Amino acid sequence: MNSPPRVLTVAGSDSGGGAGIQADLKTMLALGVHGMSVITAVTAQNSVGVQGAWELPVAAVRAQYRAVVDDIGVDAVKTGMLASAELVEEVAELIAGTGVPVVVDPVGVSKHGDPLLAASALESVRTGLLPLATVATPNLDEVAQLTGVHVESEAGLRRAAAAVLSYGPRWVLIKGGHLPGEAVDLLTDGTEEHLLRAPRHANRHTHGTGCTLASAIAAQLAKGRSVPEAVTAAKEYVTGAIAAGFALGAGIGPVDHGWRLSRGTPAA
């Protein structure tokens, strides 16, 4: 039997199951690829926030990565929560020698505003990780954190994209979900531009949206799709997952990673 495409997520664990490694693996399963993981940090979190976070030793992260890549192989890599400068630098070194598409989600804060990346790690993300990205997927808070550019309307998306592209990713997807009106994202490589629009759903249960989108892009790249094709398909999947998001606990519930499965719709 033919094996499915292989996607590796390098990210933190979310004990509540809505974001992080857990969201990544659910997304990969829903989209028909084989998901594998390197856990960089363990968090105690739920629907109301992050109660604690503990990063893993660099040696543990390296060992997980080598165990997967050297034996199973990989067709795309997605990075999420990396916590510290030491982990960012180690992961960047590992990815640089792998030679597959890389989706970098420069996770800075949780949905609830809890910090997930040390301030001392920002320069390592800028100079070590972003230059390796096939696609970088910052939201507007992460754009401001990394570049100092603050976006308050759709007109500012291009300026944000230029600022992130200056650090070297091949493509950047500026996620405009925090802006009023339509959910509009800008995908660009500095020359080619795509504005991706979707209706805004009146659903506050959006925990894990960023992790899910980045993993969906990685899954599509592993299938051999171009970056614009991969991002467009991933945006469609995430829009459906947001629409189907459900209440869980006392706070913000997760998106529904299996929304297509519950409808009997095959992975795309």
C-alpha cells in the first residue's frame, strides 16, 4: 500500500486539546496526511487560559526530530510554539538540513494573551527561523511583535507583509482575522499577491485557529500543491472549522477539526 504524505509538527502541547500539537495532528488526520510530532514544550491550559508552561531540553527536541526524520522521513515541516531562543536556534539548524517545505507559525501569545515565546527569542526567530520558511503565517499581533508594524485596516496588510518578507521567508501570509469586517488574509512573495477573503462567522469558539491553519498549509504542501493552492485550500478548511467551533469548558472553545468528517466530506 502507498503511504500518505508525511508532515512533522514541531510545537508545544496543549493539554486542553484545542491548539498546539493536538490541533496539528487532528488537522493532518482530517486532511489525509500522516502527522508526526516533536514536542518543544508542555503547557497546562484549558478554555480560559494557560496556567503553566515548561519547555523541553534542547537534547530532547533534537532526539525527537532525528528519530522521526532519519527513519520515517518527512514531506513538510510545520513549526509552532518554540518558547526560547535556544529551542528556536536548534530547530532552525535541524530544519535547515531537511530540505522540505517549511511552514513557520511564529507563535508569540496564546488566544487568551498568555506569552508563549520569550522576548529574548525574537531575534532568533527573525534571523534564524524566518529565512527558512516556505510560508510564514503571523497574525497581526505577531507582526507587531516581530517587526514593530501595527496594522489597523486592510490597507496596512501590504506594509506588514513587506516587513516580514524582509527577514527572508519565500512567502508570507498575513492573517487579518483581528480586523473588523470580512476575514481577509494577504498571501504574497513580494511580487505575486493573493487576497483571501472569507465570511466572518459569529462564533467565539476559535481556539487553535492559527495552529490549524499552519498545519493545513503544511499538509497541502506535502501533497505537492503550490503555495497559493495550499494556502487557498487551507483557508477553506479553517473557515469551515471555525464555523463549526463548539463550546468546551468555561471559556473559548476549539474549532472543529473534524467538521468535514462529520459531514462525510472527503479530505481535500
